[in-house]
Amino acid sequence: MVTAVISTAQRRVTYNAKNDASVTIPAAGNTDILEMDVSQINRLAMEIRNTGAQAFDVFIVQGKVHPDSAYVTLLSAAADYTTPAGIVVDASGDLTILGAGATGWLIIDVLGFQKIKLQASANVAGATSAFVLACGS
């Protein structure tokens, strides 16, 4: 998992995971892809690139409201991404089944959250990989 840091003086985050290795995502369990401190921003846009040979069968967005709180699942079902509501401003489609070699995107309101974490799982035995580009203000 990669952890992104924000410049609080700028109240803006830009994260380019190309500077880090892609995260390998096995079929067993949910693998952490990225964790971001979003305490100083209101809206976060993310581009998720599935750079491996397998599709996702899980894509989860979790959030925590305080440094000492636990992560809770905010988005995990196909409808969370295909029918934007609540914190979801817009999405490219169903990220829970993002195909091999495909790119998806998600824009969410993060006002009130301390951190956001992304998790995924590959849909068959073996593994896929992914990296994320993100920007928020």
C-alpha cells in the first residue's frame, strides 16, 4: 500500500503513484491500494488504473473521521459507483469490476473525513496490479 501526504499549507493534494511501484492485488482478501490524509481538502478526484491481467471483483472506499477511529466502508457495491449519491459526485462506472488494463475514475466529497483508503481484489486466482492518480482541494 502507498500512503499519500498532503501539503496543509496549500490545502491541495496531488498524488502520482507512478512514482511508486504498482500494488499487487491477489484474488484472496482485500488489498490496500492507497491511503490518503484528506483532512485539509473537500473534494477528491481519483484515477484508478488496473495495470494487471485480471479484472477486479471488489473495489472498496473506506474512510475514518478521526485519527483514533477505525476505518468504515463508505463504498463497495456496484450501485455506489453507477448511481452516484451521498459522497459520490460522479464515477466512470462500476469500479468493482474494473477490467484488466482498464482505467476508471471517481470523484468524492471528503469533507469531514481524516483519511480515505482504497482496497481491491482480483476476480480469479492469480493477481492483478493497480496504481492511482489523485488530486483534491
